[in-house]
Amino acid sequence: TQLLEQSPQFLSIQEGENLTVYCNSSSVFSSLQWYRQEPGEGPVLLVTVVTGGEVKKLKRLTFQFGDARKDSSLHITAAQPGDTGLYLCAGGRNTGNQFYFGTGTSLTVIP
Amino acid sequence: DAGVIQSPRHEVTEMGQEVTLRCKPISGHNSLFWYRQTMMRGLELLIYFNNNVPIDDSGMPEDRFSAKMPNASFSTLKIQPSEPRDSAVYFCASRQGFSGNTIYFGEGSWLTVV
């Protein structure tokens, strides 16, 4: 059983469209991170959010941490082919020093 | 600066053979993680070390899997004997400090057991 469920699992959109990826859990996390993984590579960190309700923007990407620190969303505005990849959320806890990865969302942006 | 270095990048082996995957974490990082990634199960944490000590190995599938970290700059993940269902990409990652800090991943070791 995955601790963090992401939706949708697969997403294929046209260049220029907007999209939102969701990361949900029944557990509370002290921090949540989003990673992007390209084929043949390891995941690369995009952002870390630590405060409930926190919103961070990274160019066309907007990340939000839920008020209860159980969920998060990633919104991409005007998607570009370079955004194609696997997006992974990961939740961390202060106790145990562990990090749990979500099920992943595979995004394809069609030119 | 060099990132997390893994070897081999690709390995094809026959069922029953021993497989050893190697990892060199980023210098100065005190936590090291081994993950396994498959289409079916996503990215799974197998084991992590803090200051070279295994902290949680509850993700290790079974006794065929073992991991060691003899010093701060080297870790191995061994599968003996290997089985076709072990085919996956195995990632090593390292981090400085505690949860919330960036985890840096290696490029992965692509294992195929036939």
C-alpha cells in the first residue's frame, strides 16, 4: 500500500494547456517535496514545502501544501514539451528520518 | 561537484547469479538511501543509512537482499540469488542533514535478470 497516492497516473496534453497533479495521503508529513524524473535519469528535486497552506512558485510551476499537511498539488501553466517527465511527490517525517515517494504522474506534453 | 555515483549503470544477469550494486554518495552527506523503481510499484525505499548505520531496512524484500555501508563514501546492495522479479532500476541517493533537505539521486543501475 502506497502512503502517497498521486493522480492522475498518466496525463497527455497539448503544448500550452494547463494541468494540475495531485498528491494525497491520510498521513501528516512535516515536509513535502516534488521531483521530476526524465527517462534514464534519477529524480531531481523541484521544490520543498514545509508549512501547511504554503504556496511556492517556480516559473510556470505552482506548488501548494495542504493546510493539514496531508496533501499537495502541482499546477503547471502553459505546459511545454520540456515539462515532459515523471512527477513524484515525496513526504518526509521528522521522526525516523524517512522519505516516502508517491505513485508518480507521467506527463507527456505534445508539441 | 560530483553527484551520487552508481555502478554498474546496466547489468544483465542470469537467474541465480549474485548481483552487487555500488554507490558513492556525495561527500559530506550523512544519509544514504537505496530505492527500487518498477512500473508496477513505483519508487520503493529499500533501506537507508544514517552515519553509515542501517536505520530502517523494512523495505528490503527478503533475505536475498542485503546492503552494507562500510564507510561514509561507499555502499553496496547485494542480491543473492537473483530472480527475474528483481529486474528494476535501483537508485542510490544521499542527503545531508534530516528530512526536508534535498535528496540527491544517482543515475540508477538498470538490472535485468533473465
